[in-house]
Amino acid sequence: MESHLLANLYRLKYIERWSLMRNVMKENVAEHTFQVTLITHCLCTIANEVFHKNINTEKAVTLSLFHDVTEVYTGDIPTPVKHHNKDILKNFRDIEKLAAERLIKQAPTDLKSVYENLIGETGNEELSPYIKAADLLDAYLKCVMELTAGNREFAIAKEQIESKLKEISMPEIDYFLTHFAPSFEKTLDEISE
């Protein structure tokens, strides 16, 4: 039996992010997923190498690849809409669950158990914070790049995301913001030195 799972996941490149805002640089969910995966790897590496933790980087990276796959069916619902009130958020979580179930059903029978553990996975207490932090850091970097390009549309979003990042209280985030984030405000010539 043929499986439509990967064909659907490839369609994430058609789902645009930041739909409520004027963007200098368009971004789709596939690009976002790649960026979140890079940051997840970076945060886990920081955790292990700098803070001497024992985080399963490979598993975190794999989970991050699937963190937004349900958006192939739901689209990217902007944060202000999702978090407008508890009922909207609960309903959206229910829709996400249905989308995850729909995707899992598309996996071949022999592989279904693997994809069940990846699609819609939110229960990993050790790794989820790294993926959520990476997701938030990617949004922060998007704001930084838009502001650097002269787009003031992202000024308030950047402030809100900075507040959320401070609330998380992860030393890996502070390390990332100190060592990696400043380069995103520089030009190609400046980062090529």
C-alpha cells in the first residue's frame, strides 16, 4: 500500500509563517523546521559540552524535525490567535491531535510505531524544553533579522519573545544569546571576517 506521509510532509514548504505581519523575508514551515532543528542541536550541544549535562542530542534533533508537521493540515496559526484565550488554545490542541492522528495513519504499517513516537510527541520531559526553546529562539532571530532589515513590524514581537526567553531560565539560552545571536544583526561582510 502506498504511503502519502512524506508527500504531505514535503508540503510544509507551502505553509507560510508570520501571516499577520508584514515580512521583508518570507518564511515557510519547512525552513522554520530546519532552523529549529539547527538550534535544537546547538542548545543540546551547549548543554552537554558547556554545562556537562547528558542530553540525547540525536533524539532531540529527530523530535525537532517533527515539531510542526501537523501544520500541513492546520496551517500556521499565529501565536496571538492561538493564545487569545484558553478555549481557543484547547480547541487548537484538539485539532493538532487530529492532524497528528491523520498523518500517523498515512505511515506504512511496518513504520507506524516509529512515526507515532515522533508526530505529535509532546511528552518528553527532558527534551521538549530544548525544542520549545529552539522554537522560541528561531522566532527571536526572525524578529532580529526583520528589524535589521528596517522592518519595525517585528519590534513588539521581539520584546515579547525576549520576555518569554528570560522566563524560561535555561543557561543554554543565555549562552546562545551571548555567543550566537549577535551575528544575526551583522552584514555578510561582517560575519565573513
